[in-house]
Amino acid sequence: MDIAANKLQPHKYYAIALGSLLILLLSWNLAAALGHHGRPILALARKCLSQTLISVRLNGSSDVSVAAGLLIAALAAANILACVIFVKDVPTLAQRSGTLALINLVPLYLGGSRSLWINIACGVSHPVHGFAHRWIGRICLALAISHGLARLSMLEWKATYMHVILMVLLCLLGTASTILLRRRFYEVFVKSHVALSAGLQICLWLHISKGKNFETLCLGLAALLWSIHYAFWVARLAIRNLGGRTVPPGSIVALTDQGGSVKALALKISLRRPWRLSHGQYIYITIPSVPRTVGSAVQSHPYMIAWAPEVADKITTELHLLVQCQRGFSDVLRLARATATIWIDGPYGRGPKLDDFDKVLFLASGAGVAAHLLAIRHLLQGHNARTAQVRRLSLLWVLESEGLFYNLFCMECS
Ligand SMILES: Cc1cc2nc3c(=O)[nH]c(=O)nc-3n(C[C@H](O)[C@H](O)[C@H](O)COP(=O)(O)OP(=O)(O)OC[C@H]3O[C@@H](n4cnc5c(N)ncnc54)[C@H](O)[C@@H]3O)c2cc1C
């Protein structure tokens, strides 16, 4: 059969898109219509699909629930089908896998954990985005390698330096993203990942045959979205850290346990411009003067906004963070001076909407309480203003050492 005849025609794309939209609308309406009666069904579905795990998270990775597992399987199946359906020869397979890899590249280039599109515009949480990004990345890598292998098996095809560079870049991206390296050298991973992705983008531009074709459109879209994301990121970084009112440097206070050893730190940051706060937000901090290693000075780590005094309704000019000391940057931070310039990037993330629940239980261990304090304040304010339904609010806070956060509360009360 002729290759052109095998291609899915535009009207079929349209029919698939329309069908998917209809199914989405129907499911939405069905869930709404079920309303009160549907609650047990929804609860059962939630229990079986999103709360039952196929695999438990390793440090630096995510839990895989039944729903997430089904989604990965569907994504992989859709890609395999789109790759092999009606394919009779190797050149078509090579072309199809290459095009599919480029299609998958578009969501990948929406950005990482600080993505303007995913995190800020769509409000998708850090773990969900990380999970999706990793799996789409793996599928994209598999497609790109299949594309390369299919081309290699074609006798008339000659590999150039660009093909070798592309394969090396892909292998480096894949290897550097494995959980072992990600967990051990997170900062090196993040920075090299961005650099390798930029290199891949340039090499792909040189690799594809440009013109009014679908491949150019995909790569152009990926480049455009990535550029807008970075332009926005740089602008926001400048707004947060330059100009505005003159502020004192950030303060770093050590929190000791009963034995006197520093286990956590309390950071206070004055903002150059006031901002509107909501619970569940976090910022990335960089402290250029942090001692010991050069690397620590350029590292950027995420921390929840634990507390922020309000100067007006939800408006703040000061942020408080709680940092539990680990082995890297947060360990080095113990040796930092009591006052230091702290660069901030954010805020990112948003907390869950809790206003409609009448009993809310918060669980935390150590510095994890930082994720709850603003949510608790929001609920108490909502309760007083009668905008939140909460009647009973409990916080279960597990502390390894009683003395650890005692100093913090003494500081705040004085
Ligand atoms: C959204 C979010 C909010 C967080 N809020 C808080 C908080 O309020 N208080 C608190 O104590 N901790 C918080 N953390 C965890 C904190 O960011 C990490 O523990 C910290 O970056 C570790 O730094 P380190 O170099 O000392 O760690 P290391 O000892 O080198 O590594 C410890 C672990 O932290 C992870 N990690 C290292 N660097 C980063 C990074 N830049 N981004 C994400 N993970 C990293 C690694 O996967 C590693 O497994 C938060 C993490 C996230 C993702």
C-alpha cells in the first residue's frame, strides 16, 4: 500500500479530537449529575484508582497509583499504536517514530518544576508534573532511539556527525535523569538537564528538514513555549530581587535540639515588593554568600512559605521559611552568617481548596509543618468570616526532639 494512503487524513484527526471532547464532556456531566448519590461510587473509584498503589515512591521519585499506572500504559500504548499502525517498511517506521518523538517534545519543553505553563498557568502540582514529565521523557527517548536504529538499519542511509551528536545528547539526557544520579546529585542533574535540553533543541533544528512541515511546527512550538517560559522566569526573578524598596538582608537562625546540635534553620526574608499570598506556595532560594563550596552559592532549593505576617488582606512583605538540615546545601547553610542576601524565585504551587470541609486534619513531621501553617490560618480566617465551613481543625505534629522548634516559637512570641 502507498505510504501516503496510509496516513491518517485531517478529517480523521478532527473526528478523534471531537470524539475525545465529547467523552470528556459526558464524563464531566455524568459526575455532576450523580451529585450526592454518586459520592459512594466516586469514593470507591478514588480508593481503587488513586489511593491504591502499584509501586511505592523511592526518594526523589513518586508513588505510582493504579490510575497513574493506567495513564502511563495508555500513553505508551497510544504511542506504540501511532508508531506502527499501517507501517509496512522501515523508512515509514523511522519517519513515524521521529515525528512522534517531536510531538512528545512539545509537552517536555513546557519547562521543569518551575514551568510557567504547567505550574503557574495550569496549577498542576510539583509531584504530578514531575511524574508526567519523567514518563513522557522516557517515551520520547524510546521513540527517538527507535528512529535512530530504524535509520541505521537502512542500507542507503549514511550517518553524519550531527546524528552521532544527537544520539550522544539523548543518551546523556537519559542517563543523567536516572533516579540514582538525580537523587545523589540533584543540583548537577537540574542544571545539566537544562543545558542538554538546550543543546538538543539546537541540534534538532539542524537535523530536521525545515519548511512548511509538521516536524518544523512541533519543534517551533516547543522552542516558542520554552522561550516564553524562560523570558517570564527572568522577568519575575528581576522583579522579586531588584529595585523596589530597600530591604535588610535575610536572617538565618539556627534551631537546636536538646543536645545543642543544629537540626533546622529558620529563615526570614523581607520582600522588595509586597505580594499576594496563598497557602501551599513555595519559593526557591539561592544564597550567594553561602560558605564552603562554590557550587552551593549557585544552588537553588525549594522551601514552603511557612509563615508570612499580613500587612493587608493576604498581602505580605515578609516570608518565613523552615529548613530541615540534610546533607547538601541545607547542611552548608548551618555555617552561613546570621544575615545574608537571599535571592528568591517564586512563588510556585497552590494548596488544596479546603473551605468546603467541616473537619480537617493536618499531619506533619519536623519542618514539614511549614506546609500547613498558612492553610490553618486561612481556615481560621475563613471560619471567622464565614467563608469556610470548617468546624474542627486538628494538627498532628511529630517531632523527633521536643526542643527543636521550641526556640522558634519563643522567637515569634517575643
Ligand atoms: C515543593 C517543595 C517544598 C519543600 N519545602 C521544604 C520546607 O519547607 N522545608 C524543608 O526543610 N524542606 C523542604 N523541601 C525539601 C528541600 O527542598 C530539600 O530537602 C532540599 O533542597 C535539600 O537540599 P540539600 O542539598 O541539603 O539536600 P541533599 O542532602 O543533597 O538531598 C536530600 C534530598 O533532597 C532532594 N533535593 C536536593 N536538592 C533539591 C532541589 N533543588 N529541589 C528539590 N529537591 C531537592 C534530593 O532528591 C535528595 O534526595 C521542599 C521540597 C519541595 C520539592
